[in-house]
Amino acid sequence: MNITIVTACPGGRTTSWLAAQRLARAAERAGHQPILDAEDAGNSDLVIVAASAPVDLARHAGRPLYRADMADALTDPDRVIEVAPEAAQPYDPADEPAVVAEADAGAAPSEQARIVGVTACPTGVAHTFMAAEALTEAGRSLGHEVRIETQGSVGAQDALTEEEIAAADVVLLACDIEVDDSRFAGKRIYRASTGAALKRAKATIEAALAEAAVESGNAPEGSAPAAKSKGSIKERGVYKHLLTGVSFMLPMVVAGGLCIALSFVFGIHAADQKGSFAAALMQIGSGAAFKLMVPVLAGYIAYSIADRPGLTPGLIGGLLATNLGAGFIGGIIAGFLGGYAALAVKRFVPLPASIQSLKPILIIPLLSSLATGLVMIYVIGTPVAAILDTLTHFLNSMGSTNAVLLGLLLGGMMCFDMGGPINKAAYTFGVGLLSTHTYLPMAAIMAGGMVPPIGLGLASLVARPKFDTAEREGGKAALVLGLCFITEGAIPFAARDPLRVIPCCVVGGAVAGAMSMYFGCKLMAPHGGLFVLLIPNAVTHALLYLGAIASGSVVTGLVYAVIKRRPATDDAPAANTADPLGLETSRAA
């Protein structure tokens, strides 16, 4: 049976693409021939529509049509394919308004919940928007009204209004970093990570409705405090505080690194000439931005822990870490120290009501800053500076064997979860070392992070018969994202075939990272992908660095092209081992 698959969602193309691919694979497993809507010639036997946004179906008039929920298409596509042939009805465009009216009338207003939420990830590029889209789709499929605000790299988009927040039954914060939740005071709040919202959107919505509670820190005056929503340490603890600091630090590091790289355009030592333009660029990059990166990291770690009272001791502790030579390790320690010191003063230092107003502007900043500063000066600074010096010396003087091993590790970590905690741990390590002018690891990290989308895009070109039209289009997009160092471009492929995609990406990323370290490539800016290479001297050994990225991408692409399964309809021809990459199309029976 030929089945036309139609998907549509209001938030973007990612969910639509994933739903279409899952339905197509399920149709192939059931022995049917899937046809994507864009390729439909009007001769299919059945039309399956999974749409949460208006879609023109007039061209399918007269054919059997089955409407499926978007959530079911994503989570149980085999069931959709199984029931569709029997449940489908001939489609008449004239019935469309009646169908919509019946659906609206059938919804039980008493069971419909109003959910507002915020999504935010450290880089604010991919997970932020994909999680918002997944939550919106899942909420609609469950019959709820959902509005999600995204706090990405360009700030808040689709911002929630005061009226929407006031009318909401639940607030869902799917955030890997700390966000301002003061506007949700008195509302039931549920917290989750962007990863959980993206992978288990329906379960996250259901958990939010069942487990959300008014948080003690946000409860209105006179209300009874409630425990915070349950969450893992990744969602609410040390990991989240660290990523909040990294998120605020990243733009400064990128700007500073690019300014340093731009100064090298005039020559490696051009900045030594006082009063020159190169010296001004170096002063902006190294003299200002890089000196502020550790204080900003520490300040916003403390902010994540103690809110605004933590910012002052965190910034002071971070600046002391810089001045004492404790670097990013000292900054991380100072951030947690300042945050918890401010939190302790805020909670456990009783004051008479007459001077209670002095607490936020005098008592907390003074006591927490003193505690943080004295501990940094007399306890933390010197030993951490010695540790950082030892690490820096080791990294700058290690032999080729150790360099290759470190490159293997960092490159593989960047590819394992593609924007998840392991990826972020490796990236944070490389960014932190920039403050000590250690540039080798950062080059290996960016090389490894570029491999998954480039490699999978390459596989979609090399083994075209193994990829359907939508996958090939996704491969083109992944190539562009990979060139920009957006590892998340590989997520749609990994979500569909994780047992094959992830190992291929890890191997390719490890190869790229190891080769980068072996060649001694140094990267001055922690982002930008291949476009950084347009700046002279921003990357040392630029041609060898390109070779490392290309080698890792080719490894990932060719290995995945070999092991990727053909569509079910091509299984028999695929048994021919003479064409292991699928470079030739199978012959028609």
C-alpha cells in the first residue's frame, strides 16, 4: 500500500521532520511504501495526517484519510500505521469546518489546563527552541493550552505576558541554566531540563500537571511554603549552577577571542607596538574581555545559587581568582563559595525588623564578600594557582602521545551527547583554559564538535539511496550547521538511529581531536567554526586543522554510510555486498 504522510507543526520544521521520518519508517516496517507529502503525485492509497497547525488538504480530496496526533506519531508510529487503514475515511474538503467544530466541541473545558513555560539552554541555540517546540506539540496533543517562552542567545522570544502568567494553571521551566522566576511568584512551578522536555515531552507535561508546586522562595506573603519540584542534580544542582555561569561567560569569551584573533591579522607581534590598532584590539580582547571572563563565570554561578545577593561576592571572588592566578578553576570555586555564603547570610543571620531593610544592600554583600574574599586569599588561591600552573605547563609541554590521548578524549566527549552534559563539560574545560592562554585543547574541542553534523551530512550525500528525501534535505542543513560548529545539527539523525549514529560520531570526533592535538593546532576563539579560519592567524596550522576536521568527518560519514540500514523496501537488494555504501540504486523488480 502506498501511504502519503503529511505532517505540520506551528513552531518550526524539526518536529514535523521527526514525525514524518518515524511514520515513514513504521510504514516500511509494515510492508508499505511511504510517500512524503511534497512527493505525492495523487495516486497513494491512504493519507495519514499528523498536524497541529493548519494544512491544506484539498489535493487529497476523495482519498482515504486518517488524522493522527502529533505526539502519537512521535512516540508510537507503528500503532498509527496499524490503525490508519481501517480508521481512515474518504476526505471531503467541505467537511473540514465541521470536523474542526466537532473536535473543539468534544474537548472538555474542565480538563484543559493552561500551561506557560520557559526553555533555556547554555548556548541558547538548538535545545532551547527544540524543547519549546516539543512541549508545545505534546501539550496540544493532550488537549492543553501551552505557551512557551524561549530564552535563547538573542534574548527572550515569544515573551509571556502578565495576563498569560496570571491565567496559567502551571508554570513549566525546562531550563539548564538559571532564569528569573520572580514573575511566577505564587504559581505552581515544575522544573525540568531541556533534554527531558525534548526527549519525553508528553511525560514532562503530565508530570508538570501532577507534581508542580508553589516554591517556598516564590510564595506570596502569607501563603504556606511548598517543596520545590523534584529534579535531578543535573536539573537543579551543581551542574545547573555551573552552566548558568558558562552561559553568561560565553559571549564575552567569544568576543574577546575574536578580538585577539583580529589583532593577529596585523602580525603575531603587531600588538607589541603601543598605540597601534592591533594593540587596541589586544587590549579589548586580552586586557578586558579575558580578564572579565572568570569574574563573570563566578558571579553568575553565585547568582544561580543565591539570586541577586550572590552576584556581588561571586564577582569579587572571581576577580580575586584572576589576580591570584587561580584562573577558571579558582573562579568556579569562588562562584560556589560566594553563592552559598550569600545564601547562608540571607537565611541564617537574624536581624531586628528595624534594620531588616539593610540586609540586601549592606549585610549580605558585606558578610558574604568578606567570607568569600578571605577564603580565596588565605585558603583557596595559592594551592589552586599552583594546580592550574601545573596543568597549564603539562598541556603546553606534553609529548605527542599524551596530546593525542587528550585529543581523543576531548573529541569523543564532544560527540557523545551532542550538546548534553558530557559535551558541555569538555567545552567548558577548553574555554576555561583560554584564560591561561592555553589554546591547544580548544582547537581539538571545536574540531570534534564539528564532526557529527558534517559527517552525517556527508553520509547522506555518499549513500543517497539509504536516505529518503527528507533525510537528504536534513543532511544539507546539518552540513551548514557543522561548518558553524553547531553540534546539535546531528540530533535528528541521532534521535532516529542512536545505536549507529552515536558510535560513528564519537569515533570521528576522536580522530579529529587527536589529529588536531598531534599537529599542534591552536585556536584563539572558542566558536565560529570554519568561519574563524577567515581571520589570519586565528588558528595555527590552518591547513592541517582543516585536514583534521575533514578526516574525522570522512570517518564518521563513511562508517555510517556502510552500517546504515536501507529502507525496508530495499532490504533484498541491499544484501548485495558489491555496493556496501549504497552508491547505486537498487534495480526495480
